Amino acid sequence: DQQVKQNSPSLSVQEGRISILNCDYTNSMFDYFLWYKKYPAEGPTFLISISSIKDKNEDGRFTVFLNKSAKHLSLHIVPSQPGDSAVYFCAASEAGGGADGLTFGKGTHLIIQP
Amino acid sequence: KAGVTQTPRYLIKTRGQQVTLSCSPISGHRSVSWYQQTPGQGLQFLFEYFSETQRNKGNFPGRFSGRQFSNSRSEMNVSTLELGDSALYLCASSASWPGNTIYFGEGSWLTVV
């Protein structure tokens, strides 16, 4: 049973537009959420995180939104750049940290078109 | 500062053999965790170590084991390799345990033939 779901395996966005990547979770004990970006043949790179006490966190072009009632989070990238083309993983952990490690979604492949 | 370093980067093993993978965490980080990435299952948690003690373990058979040394470096071992063990093995470190944010190395690609 997948506790973290990324329902879009791929997403294509034009350069300069907004990219919105979505993630849903089922475990109500999750209280810390992260996004990682992964290029082929490299390890995932930490992008941005959000605690359940907040509903928004911004870092430059990246903003993560958390809707606890809907158990949904999203990553917005504005404006999208060619270097943003990668696989994006959503991850979640339970209260107090990664007691069972981070639980990852299966990823969304973002393609930025020129 | 240097990131998480994993060795070897690529290796090929035969079914039934065993393999040991090594990980050096970011300087000052004391918690190390291991993940397996496969195309079908995505990223799955193997185990986590802090202060030379295994703190958590994922849902993997006993053939998968690990350890952490006093300098926080970690190794994982897979015995009696099976074809299905072919995967990217990722090590990650965090400053403390439990650590909310973990930082990954580039991974060790294991192919079992």
C-alpha cells in the first residue's frame, strides 16, 4: 500500500511557465514533507521541505504548499528552466523524524520544453 | 564541504555472491541511512544508523545488513545475492537522529547476473 503517491509519472511544461508537481499521502502521522530532485545516474538532491505546522514554504523559484485536510502537497517551480528537467520525488516522515526512514513517492519526470 | 561519498559507484556480481558497499557521510553528520532504488518499487528504506547502532530497519530480508563505525562511516552488506537485488543503493546522512532532512550520495549501482 503506497502511503505517498505521485499520480503523474511525467509532466511536460514550457520554459518560463509554472511547473506544478503534486503529491498525495494517506498516513495522517506524517508531519514533515520534502521534495528531492534527481538527475539520471546521480543521487537525489534535497530541494525544499515543509513542516505540518505550516501551509507554505518558499525558497527562490520553489514553493511547496501543504493542505493537511486533503493530505496533499504540491511543488511549484516559477519560472521553469531547462535545468529543472529531472525526476522529482515527494517524501514524508512521521512525527519526530524518520522513525521508519522517509517514505517516498515513485517520482514525476518533469520535462521543460524550450 | 564534501557531500556523501559512496564506493564503489558501479559493480557487477554473480548470483549467490555477497557484496559490501561503503558510505562516508557529510562531515559532522552522525546519522546514516540506506535506501534501495529500483524502477518498479522506487526508493525504499533499508536501515538507519546513529552512534554505531541500528535505529530503524525497513522491510527487507536478513540478507541485507549494515553497520556504522565510530567515525560515522557506514557499510551495508548483501549476502547470497539474487537477480532482484540489482538496484541503485543510496546512502544518505543527516546531522542528528532522528533527522528530518537527509542528504544523499550518488549511489552504488549493483548489477547481479
